[in-house]
Amino acid sequence: MADLRNIIRQLAQPDGEAIPLVCVVDSVDKDTRTIDCTPLNEGAPLLGVNLQANQGSKFGVCFFPAVGSFVVVGFVADGSAGVVLGTDEIDSAEIIIGNYSAVIDRDGCRFDAGNISAHITTDAVVFNGGELGGLPVVGDLAKRLNIIEKDINTLKTVFASWVPVAQDGGAALSTAATSWAESQLSLTKAADYENTKVKH
């Protein structure tokens, strides 16, 4: 009777059932979105294992495992094709939806939406290529503007308190403006007010 049960169980199982394998990543091909890996059970190396459902795809979500990391490989099409089901360490991750993309790797994070971008590294944040330079440091810029505004207000006070004297050829105005004219402003330098860690 036990033999009959075992025979029925064997007949009920699908042919060629493949179980997932834990493997070590040998190489990664980002262009084809595949890996080569070696099973921990010392089986034959698996070549061209898909990282996505469609290896020819250039959109969707794709995790690129680090060489030497562990992955779990499942099988489709009666075991003739493998696909990575999970990984423990990744070198990069890509999410691409239409014109929108996000790439995260050891160099930083890059977000692109059409012609708008934000690239983040440990050194800086760069928006839209950073061609306009660093964002202004508002506190320092406000101090500089206050110096210029005070200088203009001093000149206004000179003119407001000046009393024209007939036939003096402007000597009274010259005398009134002497102290203002002697204190020259230094030229503004962009580098003094630029935050080079945030560029736009």
C-alpha cells in the first residue's frame, strides 16, 4: 500500500520541477541585464541568468548584484531559463519609467525627468547640469546687499542735508560728499557668496 502511495505522489509531481538555488555571482553584464553565477551546491555554473523578466528590456526596476555576492536563482520554462529572485548586496539599482529614471550606485544618486535632473554625490548636489554655478549663500549675500544699501542711504542723506550755496561752483556739495566718497566699496566676487556644494 505504501508503494502505491509513493507511485501516485511521483505521478502527481510535475516533470522537471526545479527548485531555487543559492549562487555566488561570478560576473554581471549591465547591457544584457544578466549574470553568470555558480551554485553553492557545486553544480554547474549558470550562464546568462536574467535580472529582469525580459532581459532585452531597458526600463522597469533592475538590481545589479555585486560580484561575489549571493543571489537566489529561480527557474522558468521547465528549468531552461533562470531569473534572479533576490540578492544580498547590490552595486547599483535602476528604476526607469518612461522619461523618468533613478540610478543609485557607489557614485551617488541620479534622478532624471526629461530635461530636468538632480545628481547627488558625497561632494555636491547638481541640478540640471550645474551650468549656472552654485546657489547663493543667502546670509552672506544679504550682508553684502546691506553694505551697498547703507552706502546708498548715506549718499541720500548727503543730498538731503546739502544746502546749495549760490555761486560756489558745487563746493558745498563736494564738501558734504567728501566723507562718503572716500569710503570705497570693494567689488563683489561670486565665489564669496556661492555654495559650491549645491549647483544649478
